[in-house]
Amino acid sequence: MDVPRAPRGGRGTTPGEHAALLTAPVEGLGEALAAVDAFDRTLVTGLLRPGPEQADGLTVLARALAGSPPAARVAEAAAKAAAGAAGEDHFVTLAAARTALLGAVHDALTAGADEVTGRTREERTAEAPAARPAVNLLAAARTWLSDLARTGWQGIDHELAGAAAPIVSAMLPDPELRRLATLLDGFAAELAASCPGSALDRIPARRWGDLWSRALLLTMPGAADRSAVTAATGRLLPLGLDLHEHATAAQAQVHAVFEPADGTAPRLVRASVSVPKPDTVVAAGVWQLLRPHLSLLTALGEGRAMDLDAMPLTDEGDLIWDDARARAGEPADALATARVVLPTATALPTTPLDRHPARIAEPVFLEGYGSGQDGDTLTFTFAGHALPVDTDRIPTASPLTPEAVAASRACVGLLRWDGGGFRLQPLAVETTVRRKAVALHAGAWAGGTTDKTGVRAEKAATDAVTVLRERAGRLLRK
């Protein structure tokens, strides 16, 4: 099978050519995803007693890696699994093959996005993981994940899902194992909530395949090593905010352009904060849980830059935020930053384990488009080519609305790949309200708001948190 390859484009293309590149087919992409799906189907029924259908799925995966360096090992692992004789090492190899295919898809799609935006991407020399002895807890996690593969998603029960609990508890105190522990904890909880597997009407095969393969690779010594960190000193110009909210947790990720003080090229960076939350805290109330942990949210809400002094920055572009190393700077409009600075910014590479199509989130600036509808989906159109707009990703905790996006004339957003094609997630737009040009941002309420709806939501959240703290205090006193 051919490795997925992006369509060819060029810098300085017109908006119409941009859209054409985004909708052009990617060579080999369909075959790569079909091979991943074929393997994922084998995990649905399990590999304890594989039948002809499981054997066919494993063959498709092995054939997709033919001609690559690990081809022989993948073929051997697939043959062992098809015979019901796969060991832990074979499952690790199959997980690596699956991850490599999705990594190739990620790379092709990212290269296509870079062609569209004219963006350059810095390169880093991959370093071999530090040699360290095998850890018993890693071996225990591998055993549990291998048992999942043998049992299959249709065979999961509470006993199997709960077997991860002691492993997670033993891992959490060790900072080097906490990343894997968190993944295993969430995965096991999701499986437990779906038990028994035999009663499921729909199995999220791709999602559980992603979690299973990632966790299995993280059990290999050195796979979870932290990336290199440098000290970033300069000016940070926020572009917009991506908010993820669940019943018991919330995460805010700020996308920004960093201008180094030494005059080198601007870089695309991210800063994130995650917090647990009660399920009663919703809408704008979530900001008061996030705000104390990331002063950047206040600067974003106020439309200001931030001056950084030796802020830790990973090779992948993630700022390890420390409020002591940041102070509020001058006013900085996100749309102006997107117009002027974003085109000159370089992107940092993605680590091998993080190369997955779902991880693509490329900041882009668009203007001169027409708005339309394709069924229930809003689209931005350039020279007859329509780009779907993902308005479902707009947080309710903001003044940005689907109606404002539809009426906009300029937009800062994240280019994502979802459902077999590129989509745009709006972060901020320029639109007209009462005959006046205004900018609306998804993170406008992050630093506080005088908006009546936002104020009511924050007050409700304060009351809910106060009640929960009082109840927790009474329980602790008992």
C-alpha cells in the first residue's frame, strides 16, 4: 500500500486554490484508514479464538505495512495473533503498526495543511529513548491490555475492567508513570461504564483501538519520556481558545504566536490547563475553575499580549505555564495578530506517539469568504469550494455564536480533520452588530465578564462550588 501523500500546492495561493487543496483527495489515505478499521474489528470480538474474519483483518494490517522496516515483525505478529498464539510482544507490535498507519495519515494531512497555509514546520532530530530497566508495573499494564485484546470489546465485564485499578493506584505516586496511569484510569472507567460488552448496541471501535494501542506503547520503557524543554523569553500573542468540557473535567487550550526576544522567527505555541469540576458547574461558570491556574486566560479575555521570561517550552510547542514567569503586556487584537503575524509563524513538530489525525489543529485566518448551508452544516465558500464550519465546537461559555460566525467577514480558527475531511473550528470572528464592526471571541469571558448571561452563570457556579465545599468539609469533620 502507498504511504498517504498530500496533494501538491504552493505558497501564495489564492483563497479558491486554498479550498481546492483542502478538498483534494489524499493518495493512500483511504487504504491506510481501511487497514486500521480492519484491525479494529478484530479487537471487537477478540483474539483468544480468532476466526477467519479476524485472520483477514490481521492480514490487511500486515499487508499495509509491507515494504516498511517493521514489515517482517508485523507479519509475524499478525500470523501469531491469527493462530490465537499472540504474546504481549506481538500485541505491542500490532499496536505499533496501527499507530504507524495513523501517523502516516497525520503527516500527509498536516503536509497538506502546510501547503495551504504556506507554513513551514521546524524539524527536530528524534532521540532514542533513555535505556532503563523494565518496570514491573509496566509489565502488569501490558498484561491487562493484552487480556483486553484477547477478550475483545464484546467480552468485557466489570471484573476485567476493574483489574486495572490496582495497577493505576500503584502507578500514580510515580511521576514517570503518571501519564500512563491517567490514560489507563480513564480507559478502564470507560470500559466499566460500558459493561457488559455483549449488550452494547454500538462499540466505539476506533476510539477504543486508539486508547488501547496508545496505552500499550506507553508501557514500553522510555516511551513516555518527556520532550526536551527550552526557556522561552519574548512576547506571547493569543489567537484564541479551545475549550473542552465534560461532566467531571474541563480543559482550556490557548493557541498563540510566540515572538522570541532574540528576533528569530515567530512560533505557533499552546498553553493548556485542566481541572476537575462538579457536573453542576456549566457554561460560563467553568471559567472560575480554570482562571486561577492560568493567568493567560485573563489576558486573553482582556485582549492583551503577555511578556514571558524563561517560560519552559517543549519541542512540540507546549508552554509549561508558570505564572511567575509571565506578566500582562500591551493590548493585542487576535484578528490583527492573525492577519499580520500568523502568516510568518513556523510550526513545531509532533512527537511520533501524538501523530494522529484527531490531533490536527492548525491555526488559520480566513476572510473574503461567502457563508452558506449544506444541510445543517454552515460552510465558508471560496471560488465554489465549500469548507464545513464546526459550530458545535463553539463553547456556550462565550459571546461567540453560530449566528455570529455565519454573518462574519473574517475568522480565526483551527483547521481540523474530522469525518473524512477538513473542517474549521471558529475561535474568533469579525462581524457587524448594530451596524458596527465588532470582534467576538470564544475566550472573551475567560478573564471575567459584565455580560448578564455570563454573570448569572458565574454566580450559579460560585453557589454550587460553595455548597460542595461545605458538604465536603462536613464529611471530613466526621
